[in-house]
Amino acid sequence: MSNQNNSILDSKISPFMQLGFVLILTLILIGFTEIMPDVPYASTSHIMPWVVLCGMILFFALVNSVLSFGAEDGSTYWLHSIISFAILLVGGGILAWLVSGVSIQNAGSVKWLYFVFTFGYLVFLSIVNLIKFLVILAKKQDHRLRGEE
């Protein structure tokens, strides 16, 4: 029996696969919100697809950032991640607009949430990249101190 360390951080899941999963999950959740009865006096019932999309954007940002630890080529992963994030923003926005009939301009604070989540996503990726760099640097220093070069 092999003693492998199966950590999610070691997984090499493509950002495009993550995007596909998040888009499918978004469709499912928007479908659920459409078949559920509206809550009386809810201020977001007319923009519920946009609210679901914002949650899924945040979910993608967190998961994609964490999974970047396992990427062998960081710059390629970053490029694919940013392309996937842009596709999620545009594709999800079109989906939410088609389902709700409300544009992003009329969806209240969703426009600002897009702005905040985009910069938050870039900050998440930067923090993870910095942590990864520091871990590699610490490992090199440890090997050097042990004389294992």
C-alpha cells in the first residue's frame, strides 16, 4: 500500500476545468432560485441571478487562488486563470441578464461587486504567489544549511 500525500494543494486542475465546474454550478443554483417562490418584501428577488453569480465569482476566486499552489508553471496558470475569470464575468453576466431580464446597470450594487471581486481576485492570486515564492525560498535555504545542494 503506497503512502501518498493526496492534498488538494497538489492537484493540478486546469483553470478552464474550474471555470466549467463553476458555470455548471451557477446554472444549477440559478435554476433553483427560479423555481423557488419569491420571498415577500425581498429587495433582491428581481436580481437573484446576479446575486448567485456574484457568489460564484467569489467562490471561483478563492478556489482558483488556492489551487494555484499546485501549478508547476505559475505564469501559464496565471494567464489561464485570468482568462477563465474574464470568461466567468462576461459569460455569467450574459446568463444572469438573460434569466433575470435586468442589466448590470440596473442590478443595484452588482456593478461595484464586479469591481471589488476583480481586484480581490488579483490580490488573492498575488498573495498565493508570494507565499509560494517564500516557501520555495525557505526550502532552498533549508537545503543549503543542511549541505544538500
